[in-house]
Amino acid sequence: MISLSLCMIVKNEEKTLGRCLDSVKNIVDEIIIVDTGSNDQTIEIAKHYGSKIYHFQWVDDFSAARNFAFSHAQMDYILTMDADDVFSEDESIKLEQLKHSITSDIDAVTMKYLAGFDESGNVLVSLRQVRMVKRENQFKWQGAVHEFLEVRGKMIHSDIAVTHKRAHKNSDRNLRIYEQRYKNGASFSPRDLYYYANELYDHQQYKNAIHFYQKFLKSEKCWIEDVIQAHGRIAECYAALGKMDTAIHSALNALKFGPPRAESCCRLGFFFLQINCPEIAVHWFQFATQLPAIDTGGITNHACSSWIPHLQLSVCYSHLGDYQKALEHIEIARTYNPEHDLILKNRTILKNFIKK
């Protein structure tokens, strides 16, 4: 059996840290907590779990802080978590089993990251991340923001899932870091360009977002999943700017890079609905319901292959005057997400309309 260090960077995490550490306290052999300036009860909570606590002067660089945490680890392997991450009871059991079964020739382990949930508790957004690495390999974190572990060697793509239970609201911190680095002439990797564009998109700076997505797409060594996402985001930017023809053209570009994804099809369906072409939108939403799941490690919006296309097919068929078919699809949508307000509201309206 291997030994395991948990390494974390924290700041003002009194609401979530205990929940996170409770899920792994009986599995890890040491807990390394690097605090970057807490002024709440975070450190006291960390001490309760026997953590080794270190302080790091924040320099607007997540990788620097995480590498500092890694430098203090002493065990065979390092597990990395954020304070708003948690292993469910079942996943904790899987993690402990992995600790007993993993062989020393394994360099890194990826885990599923469940990043969002719908009203019924179904996984809405997921991706795959490196979460465990062999300490002696001295793998380093890269990137000041949206940092990642640069790993090589023999890997296990496990079925262990880490659940993200967000406690903090989105802020402009990451955007400010990117803007300052860009202003200072810092070198931006393709990944930096992509995530900078994402921050601009999230803050509704659509023209700037398009600019940096395009810079990203012109660069080399781009991960294909990010390329697909970038084309989709460019399309959404143009749609937000009211340029629907360009939005549709950009959305179609995403289909050139491998098998079509349900999210891409739903996006096109939405666009055709926006330009009042429900008869075309029907085909794209129907296609989304038929596509198999693709697990390449990138971001997957599970709702786009379950309740969203059926909800939108209901909208399409309502526009086309086929209310019975609209009701059929709203009923299918409800099987996936029985608590969604819009599904329930549309179902009631359709049933009353058909009855009358």
C-alpha cells in the first residue's frame, strides 16, 4: 500500500474546509495546508485535522502556491483538492481501494470532476482532471490561473469522482490577473489565451473574447477539446452581439473536429429557434438526443444529451402547432429532470391547452 499526502491551498474557507477534510481524513497520511491570507477560522479548522500548515505570500499565481504546497509533501503520492471539493462516501471507498491497489509504476491518476448539478441532483457538467501524482517525479503546476499539472508517464484513468460544491460566487479575480499579466507583457501559452477568452466571455466582454479565442485557434498545439469549445463560445459571442448568421457559421465550425457533440447540436438548435426556424431547429435537437456520450476528458454538458433537447423540441413543436408531440417531449424531459420549473410550467400549459 502506498502513502498519500493531501496538498491544498486555501483562503477564507471556513464554510467548506471541514466538509472537504472529513471526506479524506481517514485515507490520507498527511495533510498539507498552504494558507494564502485567511482572516476567518480556516487555519483553526485545518489544525483540528492535524494539518501541517504553511503560509504563502499571494503573488497572483496559483501554480506558485500549489508548487509550494507540493514541496512540503513527504508521502509516496500526492492528492490535490480544493476546499469546495469533496469525495462522497462511495467515492472515498474507491479512493481507499486505489491506495491499496495502485502499483509504484503508476505516475499519475485522473479522476472525474463533477462540476455542476441540476435541480434533481443529476450531474450537469463533468470533466476529467489529474488528481494524484507520484511525488518523486516532481511534477509541476503550470499557469498562473486555471493551472494544471504537467504530467507524463504511465497513467490510470480511474472511475473515482470528485464532487465540486461551489461556495463562492464567481468574481473578477481571475480576469484581473490575466489582464495584469497581459498588460505587463507576460508570455501567454495557447492555454492561457483560451482561458483568458473564457474569462472575458463570462464577464460579457464578447468582442474581446472573440479576439482571444481567435488568437488561441491560430496558435499551435491546441487540445482538440478546447478547440471545439472555443468555436462554440465564439458562436455564442456573435449571437449575444446579434450577429446570428456569423454565430451559426461559427457553431458549424465546431463540427469539423471529430464526432459531433450534443452540446454543439443544441447550440445550433437554439440559434435556429432565435431566427424563427423551428422546423430546422427540430433536427438539431433531435440529433442531440441520439448522440452517444463521448468521454475524452473535456467538459461535458450532460443536460444537452438528456432533458435540454427534449424541452426545446417541445418548444419547437409548439411553434409548429403540433401540441401533442410537444407534450410527448416535455414528458420525456421530465423523466430526466422532474423538478425543473420550466419543464413543469410548460407541461401544465400544454396539458391545459390540449384539454381545452
